[in-house]
Amino acid sequence: MTTERDFDPAARLAGPPDPWDSAPMPTARGGVPYHMTEMIAAEPALARRMLERLADDSAVRTLADAIRATITAHEPVIVTGCGTSEHGALAAAAILGEAVHEAGLSTAIVISEQAFELSLAPPASGLVIGVSHDGGTAATNAALAAARAAGRPTAALTVSRRSPIGAQAGIVVETAELDHGWCHTIGYLSPILAATAVGAVITGQRLAIARAQHLLADGARDTAAAEAIAARLAEASQLIVIASGADRPTGRELVLKVEEAAWLPSAYRDLETFLHGHLPATDQTTGLVLVLTDRAHRAERVARARQALEAARIIGLRTAAIMASEVDAEFDESLTPAGRLIVGEAPELPDAVAALVGGVAPLQLLTERLARARGTDPDLIRREDPVYLAAAAAAED
């Protein structure tokens, strides 16, 4: 069922209510366009708005200074989050790590840590940056509270300083606009953009905002390829996603999105890990998606990825890829029988930013089309079912 709705993808999305409250369950659409459909369409304009605003944001400059001071003191920068925000934290760590190395801080240590684990073992030194889309994630807030109690400086990338995480963070970079659905798309892109803005201040380089906007628009354009891949993966028994380098957050986020939106059992493997012991668990019913866009050490990644796809071809896996335009020709079409989504190169952007921003729309578009193919509602992450709603309540009590 397709229903036309009045949605302007160029319009600003609403922020949280005042006083702050967590986002309620999204309305059930009952068909396309889903909230997720609209959020994907909104991302290019949102990226321009957010990057232009954050370029002049005092909190961004303050956080960039804090990161520089932390690295100069030979202490680590630790980025943390849960779920989609955990993947946003992984992406932010990659972007900030690249920026501090580009700025000549060669001894920099920028890492990501899962929030629950960090709350149990706060760091003995360094700066802790929490990522939470709406600012209400209990484990992330607990991680920042533990870091503060241990005497560590804290910061947050979140929608509003009025959210609960704002009370735990000494520095708050506000992303300002909220996702309309629970299968977070804007929620993944926002911390990537915030980290990109902070990274640009650290390096002192002017950010190619229009190029980032175009990457997102181009990444969502090939709906026919996404639908073809979704058709091949819809009846798979399981999905495995493989990646390396800066593409690893993209791969992990694709797995979470597919499980939330399309209810297809999925797992992430690093490219090399996939080739060391996991092939015996695959067969002709297994779906496989390779993510390959990172420019760093590309020749080595391409060579190993080709071997992985050849192994998958021999077994007969339903293989697809999200890959950069310049490596597309290096892989025979027989290696990706389910199809490919191609990502532009964006040489004007830093390597990690180009890979991570470039991967956002393809992973989300593929997820949304896979949900359509499997007949699931991506917005509600199965909480329209009383059993799964009760399970979520038990987990969040």
C-alpha cells in the first residue's frame, strides 16, 4: 500500500519538547512512505543545516579545544554510546581520530567503548564523550556519571542540552532535530555530522558541506538496485555483513537496522574475521553484504575483499555490496549476484568522513527496502506486537 503524505524533506525537523521528554512510540503508518522513508529523504537537507550551524557553534569549538588538550596531555579520548548511538560513537571516534592525526597529534588515542561496560569501569584518565540521540539512554548517562565521579571531563553529542545527558556532560554539542521513527536514521547520521564539525575545527580545514549533502542525496537515489538486492535477501535464513577500516561502523549499523526494521537475523564480521572460521555456518540460504568504501589502504582491502567474495561465490551465498565507485570495476559482477549500491568518492572530504557519510543512505535505503520486501514496519521495531512491547518494557525496567 502506498499513501501520499504531506512531508517536506527540506523542512527542519522538530526538536524535543520543552520540558524534555523521551520520544513517544511513532504512529503506525501501515504502509509506505514510512517515517523511515521520510527520514532518509530528509537527510541531505538536514546535513547542510546541521553542518552550517555547527560551523559557528561555540560548543563545537570548546569540544575541539578539549580534545586537543586531552591528546596533548597524552590522555585518551573515549567516545561511548548504546545501540545506534554506539555505532555513531564508533564513527565519531574514527572521524576524530583521523582529525587529530591530520592536525599533527601523532600520539593521539581516540577510541570507542560500549556505554554499559564503561559505566562499570570508568577510565582513569582522559575525556569521555557520550553519544545519545534523544539524550535519555540510561547506560550512556550512567557511563558519563561514572566518568564524572572518577574526576574525568565529559561531553555529549545529543539533540538538546535539556535532555538527561546534558546534566552529566560538561560540554554539549546539540544536534537539535529529532528522528520521527524508532529505527533511527537521523539518530545515526547526527553524531557523524557533529563529529565531522568538531574534526574540521581540530584540523582548521574548511568543510565541503555541499559535498556531504550530495553524498547523502546520491546514496539514496538508486532505489531500483536497493529493491533488487532486497528481493534476493528477503528470504535469506540469515544475513552477514562484512567490512574493514572506517566502514566497520556502517557494517555494524546495517546489521542493527536490518534486525530492527526487517526482523532478519543478522551478524557483523570484520572482513578478516569472516574468513577465519565463519564460512562453515553459511550456505545458499545465507545473505552477505560487503561494505567497501574506505580510501585508506584501499588496495589491501580490495584484494582481501575479492578473496572473501570468491569464497562466498563458491558456496553460493546471496552476495551484495555497498562499494565505492572507484573500486566497482575491480570486482566481476558474478561476485555480487544480488547486486550493488555504489557510493561516490567525495575526495573533498576527509577519508573517514567520506566513507561514513557516504555509507549512511545506502545502508538505510537497503534496510527500508528489505522491510518492504519482508512486509515489516521499520518504524516501530516490532513494538506494535504486545509480546515484543512487553519484552522491551522488561528490558528497560
